[in-house]
Amino acid sequence: MIGNILSALVWIQSTSFASYMLSRIIGGLSEGNVQLAIAILSDITTPANRAKALAHVGIAFAICFCIGPPIGAYFASRPLPTSFSASGFELNVYATPALLTLVLLLLETIFLAVALPETRGKRAQVPTEKAHTNGHANGTANGNGVSNGNGTANGNGVSKEANGKANGHHAEPKASAAQRMDTLKTLRKLHFMFLGVFSGVEFTLTFLTFDLFDWNNKQNGALIGSIGIISALLQGGYVRRAIPKLGEGAMARRGVSSCAIGLILLSVVPLVVTNYTSLAVGLVRAACVCMAFTSATVVNSLTSYASLQCDDGVDEDTGKVKDEHPELAKGKALGKFRSSGQLGRAIGPLLGASSLGLN
């Protein structure tokens, strides 16, 4: 947070492109809020409900994706009073949104210092109402605690099957450390390639609508905003409920398939725009719905799947996480996973804009 605050301070006073780039570099090197949020949620959730909890991060992103740009645009059109310039300090032309950013960062820092507890080494508590069966475990338990049904209960009437489900553990044993490290490596590559393609398409979408339909900023803003709104609704209403049933891998595949359909629809638009303009607009909007579904599913699913590969064991004496391998420590593994995605997000727009310029 200190790095982010320093970035905002440099931004406020940046009067050249070099100083503005310096503020962005400082901010980029200090950025870790999302990674920390994911690590914290991984600490306090069981594998069974982790994907559902991580969906909240995606929902927050989608909501901010909708309200952030309009707020920034509003304050960018409101210059600071002339008294600030008269004081002798040279300020950025967009110093007002920079000041707003600084205030929000300071408030966030205070909130984190006051309200955020340490979660490392803590294990999610199993809800008792899910674990206790009141003497029934898929049948009726007798006085010795042995169920006459399909499950076996202990003397307290707690089903082993129910307890296993409540703890979020699957019947199959956890993969070895080497297998999980290979899975994490594959997930990092997928995350990089997916965000490289997706961010490139997302970045150039407004260029496409401007070139083909001559849309203005308001129309493009409404289009991009609709993606965020649909994505937030999908994550809150569909993904959180469906992913525990489908699994992270299946949900990610659905999202990638939706992205492929969206790309196909966008590729058809230039072919029909001349003779069928309304059809072309409809194809763009349909592609945006596909992209919203992709945005709501893929990254959350991959992140949840990556977190499941990390070590969850806790030493009962010290309360610290027991790491089978340093590469499987939650913070390090998820940090590398997120970094691979951010690299793809940085390269994707460059490649997308370059390919658009070649046409």
C-alpha cells in the first residue's frame, strides 16, 4: 500500500510522460491487493467452497469495471481550483482523479491496518450444522454409533461421509507434490495464453466499433459497461452456484469455449457490416455477451484450481502451514500464477493493437 500511495503522489505531480511512467512503474511493482485477497480467501475457506468464495473477487472486479471509468472521467473533467496552481506546485492536468486515488488508498490502508487479521496458518472451521447428523448418517444409527444405512457414524452421531464433505475433501487422495507442481506450471501457461488473447481482444474492441460503426465514446462506454454488468450478474447468480457442482476445470472450459464463439462472431462482423449493418451490430453485442461469460468464469476457475494445488496442512503445535515443497506455499504459488496472467495482460494489448494496425 505504501508503494501505491507513493505512485499516486508521483502521479499528482507528473508533468511529463517520463514522470507519469515512473508513477505507473511504482504502482505496478507495488500492486498486490488482488493476490493478497486471493491468498487470504484460500486461507479461510475449505477446498469445497473456495471457488464460491473467490467468485467475490471477480464480482468486485466486474462492478469496479463498470463504475470506475465513469468516476474517473467525471473527476478528470473537474480541474483543481486555481489556488493550487498559484501555490507554485506544478500538477498533472488530471490531478483531481489522482487526488481521489490518493484519498481512497489512504482509507484502504487505514482499514487494512485496523480490520484485517492475520490468516496465515489458520484453517477454515467446518460448519457444525453440516457435519452433525443427530444420529443419522444416510440411515439410522444404533446405540454403538454404527449406521444401518449407507454411512458409518461415530458415537456423537457424526457421519464420516458428511464430515468429509463438510471439510471439502474428496474421496481420492491428494496428488503428490511433483504432480501438483506440474499442474501449477500448466495452469500458469494457460493463464498467460488466455489473458494474452482475451485482453488483446478486449483492448481492440472499441477500435473495431469506431472503425466499422463510427461509435463515439458514449456508445463504446455503454458497450464495455454492459460486459462488466453481465459478468457481475453471472458471477453472483450462476458461477458461485454452479462451480461446486461442475468443478473448476469444466467451468474454465465453458468460459474458453464461450471466448472462442465470441471471436468467431467478431471475425464475421467486417464481412457483413457493409450490407447488413444491424446484423453486424447484433453480432458485436452477442460477442460481448460471450466475452462477459468468459470474464465471469475462466480466471476465477483457474485461480481456484491453482489454490487447490497448494499446501493446506497446518502444524497443530505451531499453527504454521506445513509446506511439502517451497513451490507449493500458497503465497508463492498463487503469486507466480497471478504474475503469469498479468504478463499476458500486458503483452496481449500490444499484440492486439499491432495486428489491428496491420489490417
